[in-house]
Amino acid sequence: MDTPPLPDTNLFAGLPSSRDPNATEQFTTLLARPGMRLERIVSTGQASPPGFWYDQAQHEWVALLTGGAGLAFADTPGQTLVLKPGDAVTIAAHRQHRVEWTTPGETTVWLAIHYD
């Protein structure tokens, strides 16, 4: 008898049951290979600390699966890129960026690929 194929994981499994903005974001590595990492990020109202900018050595492609978020980039001051489910953006290595907000009271799920 053939065994039916099963998924490796479910991107929505294990989400927090309460949406606590004081909780920390969850970062789960789903796949890692030399020069590449795939991760799920779960936010529940978090934002980058004031004055903090990510400055990553790898490129990042990120897609928003649920929720909402605003990204800011140091090279476009005063502008916020608003993401809704289905939106994706590529962030070049060393392009400084920050999470301005994620939707309070809602679980925001991101899928991110970090690559050389």
C-alpha cells in the first residue's frame, strides 16, 4: 500500500493563541543551506525599537502571509511601505530597514528568505 504524501510543516501551526504586544516575535528556521535560510516570523503587534535599524549581511525576500505591517527604509526617510497579505518585498543586503508597526491585536505571519 502506498503511503500518501504528508506536508513537512504547516506555516500556520503553533501560532500564539493570544496576541500580546509585549511578547517577543517568534523566529522559526524552516530550512537552512549554505548561503540561504528560510524562516517563519510571527509578530503580534511588535515593532523595531526607536532608532534601531536592521543592517543585514544577506539579501532578504519577505512575504506577508497574514496580518499587516509597515516597513521603513533609511534611504527613504518619512515613507512607510505598508504590507498586506500576499505582498512581498526584496531588501538588498545592508539596506537599512526597520519594522515600523505590525497590526495590533492580530497575528502577523511573515515568510522570509535570507540569501547571499
